[in-house]
Amino acid sequence: MIALSVNVNKIATLRNSRGGDIPDVLTAVDTCVAAGAQGITVHPREDERHITPKDVTVIAERLKEINTQKTPTIEYNIEGDPRPDLIDRVLCTKPTQCTLVPVVAGEITSHTVWDIRKDGALLKPIIRDLKNAGIRVSLFSGTDVEQIARTLDIGADRIELYTAPYAMAETEADVRREFGLLEAASAKAVALGLGVNAGHDLNLDNLPLMQQLSGLLEVSIGHHLMADALYMGMEAAVKAYRRALGQQVT
């Protein structure tokens, strides 16, 4: 089964636009879990435009509470750049997974993948410390198979394939070309013993084909799922995305 991890950043964005605590991020987490999501993702940026340090902690506490009563457990994935304050918070929070993502100043959303040739020396000791704390480590990745091999060399457990080029492809030929690149990258990762995640601009239209991506373990989806939730409700949206991944939904 391909797991669905729901990114709840947009709930915090809406809350922060007005101040106060409405909509409540924990209520969103509870709704996603009740609808069958296998994980919750957050990306706490340095500017706190959406998820705040407090959110990171209270979500961890809520999932810990849920997981004392639920099997299989709900995974917690914290994304972000390897700045010291975030790594310290991840080490204190101990999520299931930390997805390290390069950040470009002023960006609206993540759109850059790691250059392991350049960044590997920085990332390797951070990955070691996270893994020593029992945290699975995934790196935001393009489809360059040489870079994927270098990801293994610096100790990461998984890659998260950046799927925006595939999601934004307009013609059938472009879709097949971009999906072919994802397939080759995923096959390389699996051959090396790396796990494969994927994310960015995945939606109900382009997600079903991702079922054919060999070795895919997890997708992290926020923006499009939350946009659909505006019209169909969050519970229904989570279930729709689970169906698009081939999951059995009641």
C-alpha cells in the first residue's frame, strides 16, 4: 500500500491570516486520522508563515496520544531545511521521519532538490544525528540517478521524489516522459536499498498513475488536498485521495 501523509500547513496558513486558533490544526489532524490517513506532515518554515514551533510540539503530543490506542500507528513527518533550531526541535520531538528540503530565500513553496555533490558534507552529520535518535531520514530529490546514489552514501534512508514536473506536464507525451524519469529514479533507489516517497502538486487527476511507480511507499500531499476539502469537506477529500492511491476505503 502507498501511504498517504496529509500536510496540514494550509490549515495553519488560514489560521495565521486572522490570528487566534481558528481553524484548529489539531482538529484537522484528528479529521485526517479519522478518515484513514496514514501520516501527518508539517513543514515549519523559519518565518512561521504557517506551522509554528508550538504546532510541531502539540501535533507530536496528539499523535502520541492517538498511537497509544491505534494500530498501525500514524506516522509523523517533519519537513524542512537543516537549520539548527529546526534540527534541535526534530531531535526533541522525535517524529517518525524527517524530510530534509533545501530552502531558497523568498520562495512560495519548495522547488529545489538537493545537490549531494555540493551539500553532502553538510547533510551527512545531520543525517547521522537524526538516525541515532531513531528518526528515519528522507531527502528531497530529483531524478538524477547519480545524485540518488550519493544520497545512499551520506546515510539517508529514503528519497522524496519532486513530482512537480510530472504534475505540471500538459501533454500525454510530456506526462509519460516525466513519469519515465520518476520510474528510472525510483528503480535506482530501490536497487540501492533506499525507500521512495513522492510529493509536490499531486492531485486527484495525476495521482492514480503514481500507483504504477515501483517501490513507492508514501506520498505527502497538502495544497491540492486542502483545496479539494474546501468543496467536498476534509474527511471526504482524504478518502478521495486514498482511493486515488488504490487504497480500500469504506
